Amino acid sequence: LLRLEEAAKRDHRKLGQEMDLFHLQAEAHGSVFWHPKGYVIYRALEDYMRRALSTGDHKEVKTPQVMDARQWEKSGHWGKYRENMFVIPDEVPNIDDDGPVISGEADWMALKPMNCPAHILIFKQGIKSYRDLPLRLVENGCCHRNEPHGALHGLMRVRQFTQDDGHLFCREDQIVGEVRAFCELADRVYKHFGFTYAIKLALRPDNRIGTEEQWDIAEAELRDAVVAAGLATEEYGWEELPGEGAFYAPKLEWHLTDAIGRTWQVGTIQSDRMLPERLDANYIGEDGEKHRPVMLHRAIFGSYERFIGILIEHFAGKLPVWLAPVQAVVATIVSDADGYAAEVAAKLKDAGVRVETDLRNEKINYKVREHSLAKVPHLLVVGKREADEGTVAIRTLGEERQKFVSLDEAIALLKAEATPPDLR
């Protein structure tokens, strides 16, 4: 009961409205309208992920939103996944009042529900050698999945979402090393956000493509990589989940534990031999012959939308300073301090802090309550005395006492807290 009460307080939909981060409405079921402050969080996560991937020779790409149904037939999605896809007739709609909008005779296209087939098409451009592998393609890829209206839930279950998606094309002898490196990367990322996690191996489902031998090999490789990374232990919640894999591949799953003990399945990596086979991807081996690459599907956040929802609930809206849309507000007690407040804000902005001023003719307690509701991490209060002395009074969210420090000290403090954890 206590957890339910706490979860209700942390509901990202409620906090998202109070903090003016995003909204959803019936005119775009399951799609997010990001407000300026919410998009600051989104962009900060994008920037963080690009930096995280910059050290691993990942190559960022961008692929089309719509592809011909014949491509989805080749990949297997049309037969196994079509009920979750938005399909589109490849024709100009009828604009006359009489007659149907579409003829029913056009070829079909579909909005992509995932990025993997398009990444294989990029891989297939030009001849690839064994020396070119591993090839690590990543994309902040926008996808659409036709979720039922009743299943939609804030940022957690949407129809349009963006994945921090990646596909690693590698040789057989590189698989365990690539998966192990991904495990280590995911560990660093989740620790930066303060999460603990459990790793699960999702095994072959009943509805699948490929042979039993292919599944045996793919499952063993993922298992071996986790063992090699030292993560197949009780400490990391290691467990195997029969029947939970994707229709084309087994997968490792990262289940994060939030501040009130709930678990969220977020990151994944999947070892896939089926899709390169179906779409005829190959490279020239050391023996001069054609070989199939193994394709590793991987994501850490899962989707930006859902991960932001999890962060809002995990931190109860009190995001780490580096993620907060507004990191500080300079609020005046009297109008005589307006000029000094502008000077303080300008210096903080020059130091890279996202800052606003509140010069309204309102009581300071009113301003404190309003910015506390918006979950602003730091309120810098200035009056005539602070202006004369070159100081500020810092009220930190969640703390009862304020600190009186020099302006230089305040700038150094906020700059340090506003620096993302990977840059400290």
C-alpha cells in the first residue's frame, strides 16, 4: 500500500504536467508533445549517449521512416509483426467527395516499427571485408508501433518513440567480445544514473524463425559473454527466462531497480543470425569466400520516452542537476536587486548553467513554493545586501537551510553539479 501511494506521488504524467515537460492528447494517440523544458532533458540524454558511444568506434546513421512492404516481407516482420505496424497504401489519396479515399489496389508500405532492416541495407552498400568488422551502426531512430489505445500509458507505452538503437555486424569469433564490451558500457551508463540492475537471458519463444541449432548457438554466445564479464552472478540477478526472446533472436535484458523497488526492463542486446540470412548480408572472409555476419541488436535506454518517464519517477521529479531543464533560478527579494540578479544570471549562463531570473513583484516565499513545485534544483535569492556584498543565498531543493556564499563560490558549485557525470 505504501509503495502504491509513493508511486502515485511519483507518477510521471502528474509530475510532467507540474514541471511543464510534455503532454499527450487524443489528436495524436500515443505520441508525445515535448515542451521546451522536457525537450531539454531529451537533448541532454541524446548528447550523453553520443558521448558514451564516441569511444567505441560507433558510426551514427539515419534511415527512412517508410519502407515498401516487400522489404518487410523479406525481413519476416510482415508475417510475424504486421499487427503492430502502421501500413500505408503507396498511392495519392482521392480528394473528391465521391468515392473511397484509397482504391484498395495500391502496393503497401509501412512505417518502420524497428530500425534493423534498414541498417542491413546500409551494411549491404559496397563490398565488406572481414577486416571491416566489427561495423557498429547506431541511430537515434524514430519508430512507430500500432499499440492498442487501451495499452497506452504516458511515456511508458507509446506509439511513436525514439530508440538509442544500434546494430553491430561482426564475425563469429568477435561475438563474445562485442557482447562483453556492451555489458561493460551498459554498466557504466546505468551507474551514472544511480540505478542497480539485474541481467536476464530471454530464451527462444514458440513463435520464431530459424533452426534449433541456430538458437542453441545464439543463446550460448550471450550466456558466455555475461560469464566472461563476471555478471552471471546472484549479485547481478542473473536469470534465464524461457520463451521470452524475440521471434528472430535470444536477448540479454537489463532490469533496472528504481528508488521504490520497482523493476523496469530497459536495455537489451540480441544475437541474430536470421535477419542477415533473410536479407542476404555478407562479407568476404580471409579465405576469399562469402560469409554471413552476425548481427547484434543493442539498446541501453530502450527508448528515450520511456527512459525519461522512468527517470522522472525514480527521482520523483528531482532530477540530477545536469539533467534538470532549469538548473537555477535567480529570484529577487526587492526590485533594487534586479540589476544584480541579471548580472548573476549572466555569469551563471557563461559558466554553462541553465538559469532563469524571477524579478516579479511577489513575496519570496511565493517564489520559493512555485519553483519548488517545478523541481528547480537551486534557487539563488538576492536582495540589496547580497547586491552590495557580491553574495547569494542558495536554497537547494529538499533542504531546509539556505547557504550564504560569494557569487564566485556559487558559480563554481553550480557549474560542478551541472557537468554531466561522464565529463567530470
